[in-house]
Amino acid sequence: MTDNANYYLDITSDACPMTFVRTKLLVERMAAGETLEVRLKGSEPLLNVPKSVAELGHHIISLTPEEAEGTTGIHRLLIRKAQ
């Protein structure tokens, strides 16, 4: 977990569309300006979750592989809720 994130969500075991649903529900409960780190895995969530969050007007701060080599396929998405 990133030290500067206000919230953390692990959706590595979820399938689409639940990956985005769980992310959206948590973002809706956050205050403007707060951050959420989402741990995700798989090509569909990796493509759809950041895209859908951005379409709602929130800021994607970063999307990085969990390991430097990226061998696990797990990524960490850092989101800032829009004002």
C-alpha cells in the first residue's frame, strides 16, 4: 500500500464488471481530493478501471506494476477524487 493513499482496495480476485463497481462505490464515499490506491490484475481491469474512473472526472495519478519486472501482472492504480 502506498503511504500517501487515504484508502486502499484490492480487486485482484474480482472479475469485470465488479472491479469497476467496487472501485466506484468506494470513490463515491471519499471526500474530494482524497486518494485511493487500487490493486488490480488482468487485462480487462487494467484497461477498464482507469478509463472508467477518468470518464467520471477523477484524476489518475499513476498506474504502475507492483513488481519492477511486472511478472505478477498486478498493478497499482492511484486515483484522486475530483473536487
